[in-house]
Amino acid sequence: MKIKESDVDIIGPYPPPFGGVSLHIYRILPFLKKAGVGFRVFNQYDYESLNDGVIATKKSYLWWLKYIFSKKSKVVHIHHFTDIHFPYLLALSLFSRSKRVITIHHGKMLRYGKARWKMTVFIIKAARLSKVLIVQEELQQRLQGAGVKNVEWLPVYVPPQVTEPKLLKGDYDYNVVFNVGMPIGPRVIYVYSIDYFFQLAKDFPDIGFHFFLGDEGNKEETERYLSEQKSDNVSVYYLEQMVEYLASADVFIRPNRVDGYGISVQEAMDLNIPAIASDVCARAPGAQLYDGSSYEKLKECLEKVKSSDKNSMLEGKTSLDYHERLINIYKSLL
């Protein structure tokens, strides 16, 4: 069975595993159908459903080469997860008339050295992209300052649609939810402040802490790390969609030391769950922010939210239309 042609080719991760980008692609598809925008998803992982328009590339380097010379849709949207994508988009510009869009989901480019930054900017310009979508405002501003055209700040947020809420494990009067979309390792522990999460669990033994892991890679190392924490009030959920459990939670925390936006913060508030987040980047309006470099500030913030009226903690939240803006970008390019 061959997948039919469409308006937009979306290239990026599709769950499982459950990460911010894969969930974005998963959730945008029903909105695209409703808007009458045809799509094909080329999933970098293994899941495939031709009836749903999803093809697995299975991390094949050969697929990328074949795609350059295959028949493409009118718009090609790559979700950036490796710097190889920049020269690849340049190659696509030479062999394809499709409009090309990239979404850069992080701020790693801000840490490039001078020579690497200049080379990357040169390649992005040469690729003649129709849109360069950025989730981190500082990177957007710097790229615009470097003369890159068609740059737009657009977080990859799509409102969650939950039909059957699930119950969290355990029997606690108060429940804290936390998620990580990558396999546990030293760098991930630091970036996501997983150590802060487990310290909170030790400091608040009467609270239920719920750890959602969207990727079960490095499972042996993950299990070893979790067993070393010895936290009886922590429950771990592998490859489960956190949003399906949020209705059972009292607060969501996003304590990252490094972050690009953190769409799960808005996600929680859209489901009427207060959200605590570090102040290391732009956050969804209404989140309860704290100094991301301080565990004590995180602890104080949790104590404040726990003792406050839930509705007062949600007063500043807003409804977002980022998914509608993305669909309108597609339509303008078709």
C-alpha cells in the first residue's frame, strides 16, 4: 500500500517515544484534517500507519538520500533535531520546488562558537527557507539580527484533547506530576533537574510524586538510577501520555535548568492544573515561576502552590492559538 500525495510533508518524531516534538506532531494531525490540509508524516522512529498518513523512516540515512529525489508535497516541514538538517535543506532547495519550513526546537545555536554560528547562518540563508520557526525568542532575535529572512517565533503547542482521564497510582491527598521525554543519563538528569524532583520527594514524604518517562531507552541505567533514589512516594510511568493523568494531579512541575519553552507547562494549565516552572526561558503566561538555579526556591514555590487556592494559581493562564498559526502558515504556502 502506498501513501497518497498530500499538501504537507512533516518530517520529525512521532510517538512512541513521547516527547514534546513527537506529541506536537501527533496532536496537530486532527487539526490539519479539520482544516482540510492533507499531510504525510515521515516518522524518524519505528511506528507506522499508512492509513493515518504516517511512514516510519526508522532512522535510516538512506531514506534521507532517497527523499531528496522522490516526489514531495507542496510544503516540506522539517522538525530540527540534528545540525545535518541545515545542509540537507540546502540540498533540497537545489532539487525541489517544494516550499521549505524548519522548526528549531531549542537554543543550542546560541552556544555555538563564532565560526560555527556564521557557517550555520550562511547555510540557512542559502537554503532560501519559506519559514524559519523558532521556539526560543532569544534565538529568533539573534537570527533576525543576522539577516535571516522569514524568521518567526512560534512555540510548538497544540492543546491536548483528553477523552478518558486516568487515575494516578497510590492514594495521596496531594499529587505532583513531572515528565521527561528522553532516556535518563547524566546530561538529562542535569537539564531536567531530575535530582531536584527526587529531592522534593524526600522533603515532602506525604505527597505523591509521579514521574512520566516518554522514552525507555537506557532502561537498565534508568532503573539503576531510580532504585538508588529510594523514594517510596515516587511512581514511574513508562511510555504513558501524561495528559491522560493530569486530571488526577494537583500540580505539574517543570524544573529544568535548561529549556526552550516547555509546552507541558501550558498543557497542564489548559487542563486546569497549576504549573510550577523554572525561569530559565520564556514560559506560558500563568505559570508559577521560581529562580531556576535554586532548589530552595523550587521548594518554596511548591509550598506556596500547595497552600493556595487552585483557581488563584490559574488566574494568569491564557488560551493559545499557536497550532492555528502553524496551519495558517501551511495554507499561505500552498
